Amino acid sequence: MTDYLLDTNHVSPLVTVSHPLRYHVLESLNKGHMFFISVPVLAEMLYGIGVLPRAKQNLAEWTGLKSHFPCLIPDEIDAERAAQLQISLRRQGWQLETIDALIATIALRYNLTLLTSDNDFKMIPELRRENWLQR
């Protein structure tokens, strides 16, 4: 069974009751798949859904959902690995934002498949990625 780490673009739609991704993720949870988020993604998502006109509804939906999505907290080792990843990619001519490097490092550390629509991650060959927004 595959376990997943959600990028911001895959966790934010979950607060919209009618969004197809929400249905797919909740259905997968019922089948025994695990879904995780990371602290950087949580911060981005809470900001993003909190500045929208329906912020109060979004936050209420997230409060009802968040127990299904354990939050992984980056530590010093993750920070060091993220920096090493950024340096390695930069030497190859690729730029990776610090938050994305942390997300990738966490996915690799916990052997999770990253759910993302962000193409910046494609330059990390050992990172398993899927895009459920294209379904």
C-alpha cells in the first residue's frame, strides 16, 4: 500500500467539499492509504485558504479533516539534506526553492510518494511523484 506526502497544491483543495481530489483522497484513506503533510506545507496551506473570501468555512473544513493527515516536522537532519539537495541541483543548473527542498527531503526520508502538480520536483530522480489533479 502506498503512503503519500501532500504538497500544498494537493492539500488546499481538500477544504472544498465538492472538489474531486477531496473525494479521491478520502476514498483512498478508507482503503487504508496514509496521507501526511509537512510543516512547510501546513503553513502555506493555512495562509492560502485563510486569505480567501470563504476563509472561515475553509478553516472549519480543515479542522474537521486535519486528524486524517499527520504532520511531519522537519528537523536539523532534514534541513541539512534539503540544503545539500539544493546545492547538488544548482550545480546541475536547476533551482529548487527551500520549501520544496524540505518537502522533497521529507518524502524521501519517510519513503512517501509526493502528491504534487509542481514540475520543480521532476529534477529529483529518486523522488516518487504523482499528480492526482490530472485525473
